[in-house]
Amino acid sequence: MAERFSKAMPGSVNQITNKAIAYTFTVGVVVALVVGLASSFIPANVLPYLTSLLVLAGIVVGFFNIHRDEAKDYVVLVTALVIVTSLSENILSGVQVIGPTLESVLSSILAFVLPSVVIVAVRAILNLERS
């Protein structure tokens, strides 16, 4: 998908765009970790905006960063992450000191990853339909 997007652009803009798209996933994970770790210190009125930013970054990753050959593995791995996160919720809430922080980190990562996996899965379904 990124190749098709980048063919329409001139040389230097093309390189900058490809680098920005490549770093989007890493930046999204780092922001999710920071938001999750610092959620108890972030004002309650700011947290929804940061979560919305994570969702938007996930949408960008879903459209531009995950290629067709990576789609199957990405969907399987994110599905495993969702299952593990949902199963660990009761266990983490019982951990005295670090449990709520870990829950917050996992929730932030899911807010970033879930929109991307939905887009990747729908694209994969449409590609299956075409072939």
C-alpha cells in the first residue's frame, strides 16, 4: 500500500513520507507505553485526547504500515495480544503495586493496535474477495 502511495510523489518527499510511515508504528507503541505508565499523573480531561491520538495513529498504521504479506501474521499476533490482555485483567487487578499500571499500559497498547488490526483484516478480506 505504501508503494502505491509513494509512486505519485517526487523523490525527496517520497523518501520523507516512507520514513514517516515506517516510524509511525514505533512512535505509536512508545506513546502508548508512556500514556499507560503516566496515566495516573495525566489529568482526566487530557487522557481522552491522548487515547484518541493513539487510535488515529493506529488507523494510519493499518492503512499504510502493514503490507499484504504481513497481514496474516499481524492479525494473528494482535489477536493473541487481545486474548492475553483480556485474560490477564483479573490477574493484574490482584497485583498490589504495579497491577493497575500494567493494566493501563495494556489498555493503551490495545487502543493503538486494535484500529490497525481492524483495517488490516478488512483489507485482507477484500483482497481475498478479489482473488
